[in-house]
Amino acid sequence: MSVPASDSPASPPASPSTMKEGNPGDKGSNSFEDKIAHAHYSPPWANTSIIGIAGSSGSGKTSLSHAIIRELNLPWVVILSMDSFYKPLTVEQSAAAFRNEYDFDSPDAIDFDCLVERLRSIKSGQKGDIPVYSFEKHARLDKTTTIYSPHVIILEGIFALHDQRVTDMLDMKIFAEADADLCLSRRILRDVRERGRDIEGCVKQWFAFVKPNFHKFVEPQRMVADIIVPRGIENKVAISMVSDQILKTLHQKSRLHQLELKRLGQVAENNPLSRNVIIVQHTNQIRGINTLLMNPEIDREDFIFYFDRLAVMLVEHGTDAGMRYKPFVVDTPVPGRQYRGLQLDGEPSAIVILRGGSCLETGLKRVLPDCRTGRMLIQTNYRTGEPELHFHSIAPDISEHNCVLLLDPQMSSGGAALMSVRVLLDHGVPQDRIVFVTYMAGKNGLNRLMTVYPAIKVVVCRIVEDMEFRWVESKYLGC
């Protein structure tokens, strides 16, 4: 079988030294690691925009939040209710709550320390575990919900503008204003329908706690608000003003992210390949498979068959590069004979970058049949060229896994690869446990990835042009 001339300089056979793992701790005057020590990448959701909406109980804060989201029409906007951050109650406080005698409308009822901690984590690009509070039980539940990678958070609650630590993080401060009688009627309807209260208890709480605390704690927040919105969702002008300002902020952040990706490409353009980039040695078998795969006349069934063979080899190299083992002794079938071998030190897992990564799943299952597999959907915006995270499903204990394989058959600019690694880091996976497995990659894309994350490992079969069309998944999946 002949090899296309264009492939020979782009993907030379790896020397024995190429196949060995580089030690990130080794220092040399011209080492790759020395050149990239200060590179940094911030995902689009870093420095999350947070909008605070305060107002009286029943003033329409939640409805206003939903109206803003509908006006924005974006997938990365999350509503965070301050009701989730009520403090856990003691036995005596819980009994008073069931008698409608506990003051839930005082700032002392809110766990502001927890709220500030979660907001800071999310604003810095990390994931935040949000408590779940049950009003029927007047207690926090054992489970939590996770917020990760939103571009905008709308924080709504009666004390959204009360704590200075919170207001310092807000990009926009809104106060929702409504008539007191309307607020009371809305509160009664909500508490009876959704929180298991009776009308008598609602009225009792209103005059004992809600109304006095409104004048004492809630109303003063009007002074720090950027916008006061009367009439709630009926105020179309205010909703349009808020959404326009948010869109301008997101557009500016998008431009900065694109410039950051461009800067990383310029920094990495002339760097040598990292020692942690493992190029699969091109034996005659692999050269023959590559020749078949790149033949445009190959049948799809044959393409799938040979690509699956190559995927097995790529995954084997990935597991060899990233997995950790510990000594293990087994008693062999021969009496008195023992074999001193190795056993996996922990559980491996894999993340498929949709949709192309599914091409490598057959190879993954042949090497690791019981491997837990997660998903990420990262798509490039055709207007801006910016990668966007649309979906992720990751094991909650992934930070404890032995090794995590990231599967994507083609890497061009490296933008999606940067984002996928960032997601794993934000979920607690150390860099040195991440192995990116790909069939082909552009040199600049590889350098861009390794410039930011020098401790990860990359297993690649072919080095190609930097912006090569993603034809592998189209051929493999038939669409």
C-alpha cells in the first residue's frame, strides 16, 4: 500500500523517545515547559455576569426574571433563588415555623456566607453546589443542585441587594416595585398552592414579619438599585433595557474570548511539540489503515471497520499514558506459583466530545468494556468561530478517577479541546490525569492546548493542517 506524499512530512513515525512520557518536572534551557509556564486560558463563562433583583415578597421578582430570560433568548442564563439559602433550623425554630411564628423575612434567616461562597465560585468559572430548601418541611434537603458555566445568573430574592459582599459582585442591581395589596394576594396564592400553607397562617406572617421587615430591610435596597421596575412583567420598556444591557456585556465578553484564543495561537505558533504529545508510531499496519481511511472511494462499512481498529490502538496508547497501577500478586493455576503483576489504582472513565467523539466509543468499549462514559457538546459558533459549551454530563465523583480520557477524532484550532479540559479541571480532575485522544490534530491546535495545560497528555495518530475539515465524523456516521 502506498502512502500519500502529503501525509509523509505531516505525520512522521515516532522515534522511541517520542513514545515516552515527558516528565513535567524536568527543566531544560530550551524545554517546552519553560516557554509556556505563564500561559492562561479563561473560558467564556468566567467572570459570570450576575444580575440582582430585589423587592417585597410577592412583588413579581421571579416573573420578572423569567421575562428577562425570554427577552434574551439565550441558553446560558440561570435563575438563582435566594430561597435556597435559608439557614437550617433548630428543633425549636422548626416548631415555631410550623406555627407560622418564625421570621423568614429577616436577613438573619438567610445564610449569606454560603451564598457569597457559591456566587464567588460560579463567577470565577467553577461549579457551585446549590442547597435545596423544602418549605413544606422547613428544612434543607440532603441533595443539592449544580450550577456550572452560565454566562448570566439572575439572583432573585427579597435581600438580593442587602449584603455588601453580594452587591459588589453584581453587574446590575434591580428593584421590583409593586402595590402592597397585590403583593399580599400573590403571596397568599403562592404559599397555599406551592408551600402547603393555609390562608390564616399567610395573613399572620404578613402582619407579624413580612410588612414590618419590608420597611426595615427591603425598602432601603431601592437606594442601591440601578433600575427600579414598577409593574413587573407589564413594564416592557424596563425589561427591554435590561436585556439590551446584558446582551452588550455578553458581546464584549465574547470578543475578549476570541482575542484570547487568537493570542494563544500566536504564542504557540512557533513552539516545538510538547513531550507530553504522544504520536502513535507509524508501523506498516497503521500506514496501511491510514491509506484506506483517506481514500475517498472507500465504502462506509470498510471505513468504520478500519477506523475502529485504529481507535482501539489510540485508546490503548491513551490508557498506557495516563493510567496509574499498583502492585498486585495473584496465585496462578500452578500450585505454589505466584505472579507479581499490576492492578489499576482506581477507576478510569472517559468523556465523549459530541458528536465526533462517538466515533471512538467502539474502540473504547473494546479496551475498557465497563468504562463509565460522560458527554460534552461543544459547538463552534459559525459567526464568531468561538467554541460554545451547550451540554455536559459528568460523573459527580470524576475528580477521584484514576484517569479521564477525552475523546475527539479531530482537533483543528484547539478551541473545543481547551474548553473540554477546562470543564474537567473545574470539576476537580487534576491535569496529569487527563489524556486527550484524537485521530488527527493540527500542530498549532496542539501547541495552543499544551501551552495552557502542559501537564495533560495527548495521544494522536496524524499531524495535519490546522484548519482541516472535520470529515472523519461525517464519513463514520454517514451524515
